[in-house]
Amino acid sequence: MVSSSALRVLGSSRVRVAPGGGGGESLDVFFDPVGGAAAEAAFRTQGRGGRRLVVGFPAGMGRLPTNLALLGEAALLGVNLDAFRRHRPEAARQVLA
């Protein structure tokens, strides 16, 4: 389930969970809490203009050819909730409520 807070952060009402790696469909938003060797394959599952949210990398720092973002008109976004809470506490309270 995707929370209303997440929808506000992403600015989209079209967010959905893709069980089993997306079932062959391209993804608008890919939430990546793992990183590692699968980073490039995961980025390739994004649809044109897709967004990958990097929130951690316990599996290690993956390698991602930057041309994938260019060719797919895609975005790679770093999400650091700790820094967000520290630097923008009021916004964090509103978004994460």
C-alpha cells in the first residue's frame, strides 16, 4: 500500500505497487532501498520519464551508466529523510504526517 504522504512527495496519484518486478510493465516510480548489482537492471524497468528513488544501498553501491537516464528521459533521485527532517522540519511534519 502506498501512503498519502508518499503520494504527496511523489506528486502523483498513479503510484502503484508492482509485485514480482513489474510483471513486464515499465514503471513510473521505482523505490530502491537496496542498491547493489541489480541497480542497472532495475533502472531499465522504468518507463520513459520514470523516477528511481534511491533511499539506501545495503547491497552495495551499484554501477549505473548515466546514458540510461538520458536516453529514457528518466530521473535518479536521492532520498534522505534524516536530512529532510533536519533541514526542513516543518515540511517534513506536513509530508510525513
